[in-house]
Amino acid sequence: MPLKKRSVVISIVLSIVTVLIWADSLGQNSDSNCDTEAFMTSSGKMVMVTAEKVSVNPKFGRHQVFGVFIIPASIPQWTPALLTVEGVGIYCSRVQRYGPVYENIVAPSGSIVMLDFVRTRTAIKLFFQGKIAKLRDHKTWRYTYKLNS
């Protein structure tokens, strides 16, 4: 193999290894860690909804990996919740209102459309771990909140 070609191959391999090591070192910040057991055992009726749609485009920057959910409008904003992506992870969340419509998804009367995000750096890490297909499947996204009894 000519020296120039070998240098190019070595550079590419080193770049890939560097990216893989970097991606492996990415972790969730402490604000994404929460006591899921305390949430699950707290009082109130637990309600779980599946995403209507997901958008996974981390290459476009922040806030480009999210699920679109429909929840009752009666749930107060900032209510604690959990975002679960099956086979990927569980993330602490809070109910945030988006509105009655997002793109072609329209919330029925008494409901709202809500977006919940997975961090871009987490999505990149999942890509390198081979879990991007799970992230892209809207059936693996669940949003869990509690109704106070």
C-alpha cells in the first residue's frame, strides 16, 4: 500500500476511534438523573401514553430529538413525569405545554400536544451504540405522569 494511501486509512481509523471514545464518555448530566422509584411509588394514578410521532435529527443541533405526545389539558404545567424510550433509557421530565396542534397532529378537545426531548449528545451516543433504530420507533417512546387522587 502506498504511503499516502496508508496515511489516509490510518487517519480515518484514528478519527473513528476518537469519535467512539468521545461518544462513550458522554453521559447524562445530573439533572437527567432522578429517583424513578420514588416517582413510581408516589401517590396518584399513573398514566402512560405512547408517542404519536418522533423526530430524530441530532445532526441539526439542539432540540432535534423529541417525541410528540397528546395529554389532557388538565395536567398542570411542570408536573413531574418520566420519559421512557424502551431499550434506551428513562429520563426525568416535567409536563410542558406546546399547544393544540403540532405539524399534522391535532389534539382532541380537552387535550394538548406536548413535545418531550432527548438530549442531542445522548442521541449521538445512542447512534454509536447502535440504538438509533429504537430511538426512531415512536412505539418505544412512553410518557408517564401521575394524576393526583
